[in-house]
Amino acid sequence: MKAMVLEAPNTPFVLKDLPDPVAGPGEAVAKVYACGAGLTIQHVKAGRMEAEFPRIIGHEITAEIVEIGAGVNGLDVGDIVTSYYYINCGHCRWCQANLEPLCENSGGNVGRDCSGGYAEYIKLPAHLFLRLPEGLDYKQHPAELGVVMDAVATPYKVLKRARVKAGETVAVFGAGGGVGIHQVMMAKWARTRVIAVDIVAEKFEACREAGADETVDPSKEDVVQALLDLTGGQGVDVAIDYVSATSTLEAAAKSLGRHGRLVTLGGAGQDFTASSMDMLLKEQDLLGSRYVTRSEILESYDLIAAGEIWPIVSDIRPLEEAEAIHERVEKGEVIGRAALLIG
């Protein structure tokens, strides 16, 4: 099979011919049609996230099951699937409670701790493959469908995690990023007032097209004061931080109103200070959100199948142009997601 291989961190991809994978007991092999290229896997390529090399990265796949190993149930050859990003065990108390991101026997991540989707075929534990709903045109839109399992499912989960309700005001920090812009889209889908916060003003038009009602550029104005001004001094109902630097987290916390909720996920994951008195008097919640559950991925695909939302994929190229795609991802030039066509 053809595969784009990283021999070491912070090095160019190498196009190689490798043996096709063979399904062992409890495993399945899928033919990959497309794989999304987001900042998470760019962190692996750039050496900012640890991984064992050589490595085939990528996890946002649209694929077709071509082989099933012994002992596999609930999956058939010909099924159109995506993958679950975390290599969860499937049987601990957290997995059994449908809280797979908290798996106590986690084996890491697809495309980081095992070979991923930048190849013609991918082999995974069979339970990590999720069958897509009927009626999705995976042949016409493999790239768009592949990114849903992360770029759409993650913001979908955040809406539930923050208990977002119609009519509330939601501020998205890092709104111009690949997942941030989908959070803007999903917050608008949830019928909220959306304020996009980002320091890359060139992405504000895309944020508005995705559903942002207002925009704030912290490099040009005090973000807390701007959010208070936009809410008549009341503060936002929900602040979602995809940057998670100390400065953004503290600004997000200070911008919350009564019963406000702050959600942090991804990004820098830095420490920050929040006012316990504000938390007390205003009954605020400070929340963390870690990827998604399997059911949330499937629910996100149901929204796609129903025509309610559609992912933003602005750069689609063949596998051989992976290096060029990742250069744009590294520079923050991609609107929404980029993806590679493989099969």
C-alpha cells in the first residue's frame, strides 16, 4: 500500500510502499478514501506531541471495511466507517458507561500510538471503527465526512457539556481555528448568539459565514471589556476556550455572567486563576471537555445525514501533497479543515 510516513518528528513526509495490513483476532482492516489534516496531528509532525517514529499519522477517516479478524462482531466487510480517535479498551467501567475518553486502560491515540489514516489501508481494533449512517454520499464527499468525527463531534459535545440553551450568548475563543470555527457553526445551530474571539482578523469573515454575530480581536481591544459591552454589562452565558492559554482562560472566566459556564479543551492547557467569589456569587461552572464519546460521534453524523449541518473543508488534495497541506496548517492558513484524498 501507499503511505505517507514520518520517519522522525519535524521532518518531511516520505511516500512509501508498505505491506498491506492483515487483520488479526479482534481487528479489522479498512480501505481509506480520505483523511482530515488538523492541528492535533500537525503537533505530532512538528514534534510538539510525543509519538513513536516512524509513524503514519491521521485519524479523521472515511473508509470501507475490507477484512475482519476472528472474533469480531457487529462489523461487516463493505461497511462505510470512520474511526474513534482514542484507543479505548471498551470494557472498563468508564467505557461501559459510554464515557470512553476517560478509559482507564487507554492505549493512546490512532495515528500517534498506532498507524493512522495517511495510507491506503488502516488496521485497528474492530471496536474503534464506527459505521456511518445510511444515505451519506461517501464517494462524493469522503473528505467532508471524514472530519466530522473530530471537527464537528467535538463542538457538538461541548454544547452538551456546557448545557447550552437557545437564546444564550456564547463566546468562542480561538474561533478561527479548525475546530473553533466549527464551534461557531454548532453554537449557531443551537440557536445562540455567537461572539467569535480571535487574534487573526483575516478569519473573521469566515467566522461570520459560519454563524458569528459579532467578533472581538484581543490584539486590538480588551477582550473582557468588549464582551461585557456586547452583553450590556451582563457577561456571556458560555465561554469556550480552544486556546487554553493562561491569558485566554482568565479572560474567558472574567467575561462570564450569572450562571456562566467556561469550557476548556485542547490548546495549551495552561494553569490560570479564577475568582472563587465570582464562582460563588454568580454560581459559575468551570468545566473541562476531553474529545467525545462514540455516541456523540454517531449523533453528529446523524445531523449531517439530516442535512442540519455540514463541515467546513476548504483545502482538499491528494495524499502526495501532504507536506504542502501541513505547511498551511502549521501557518494557520486553513479555514476550517484540510483533508487528503487517498483511495
